[in-house]
Amino acid sequence: MAASIMQDAFPVGPGRNVGTAIYEIFEALKAHERSLPREVLRERNRQWTERRVRALWKKEARRVDHYEIQDLTAIAVEEARRERQHLKARQERLDAIIASAAASELGEVDFEEVQRFGGLDLPGARFTDADERADQSRGWGR
């Protein structure tokens, strides 16, 4: 269950490998642990370590305490909130880009306007020498 919570909240994919995910989980757990009252920390058997996070991720831990599940759930909720805010901001930027394109005469996106909105926030969305602004009249295929 602990591994499932971690892997759902911090999925591995492009831009985040297993090592990065474990490090991000550990940092989030340490921050969460620092926010807890001292009385709560005294009742616990151990503090979070990167080794413990790795053992839970790889399902090598012999047992998982209840407070560990509670902490993992808390950071998963916080990560979901952060991701939701990121997606909401991205959606607002995309809506502004679509509105800008609809308002233009030809229905084409004004690239300067896209830059004003902060871009598309996707890998490869930054324009290259193959975009509309580049001089493509010579040098291609030679």
C-alpha cells in the first residue's frame, strides 16, 4: 500500500526517474515531519530516511507503521493539490491562447502573444529554427 501511494503521487516518467521520485518523496516527508508537534515525533519509532523511502518504494520493508501511511497520504494529498494548481494555471494559459487565436483575423496563433501568456509549458513547445519566424528559404537539405 505504501509503495502504491508513493508511485501514484510521484509517478515515474519523462523528467522523473526512480531516484528523483524517491528524493522528492523524502524531501516532502522531511518537510511534513518538521511541521509535526514534538509530542507526535516522540511517539514514533524512527524518523524518515532516504533509505526507508527506498525500501518502501521497492516493497522491501518488512513492516509499515500506521504513522508512515498517514505521512505518505498527507504528502500525496499535498502533491495532488500542487499538481491541480499547475494544471489549472496551464489550462488558463491555453484558454487565453485559444481566445487570442479566435480573435485574430486568420485564426492563427500570434507567437508573440503566446510568449506573453508564458508559452505552452510543454517540452518542445519553445520555438526552434523551424518555426514560422525563421528564414527557411535556404540551407535546408544541403
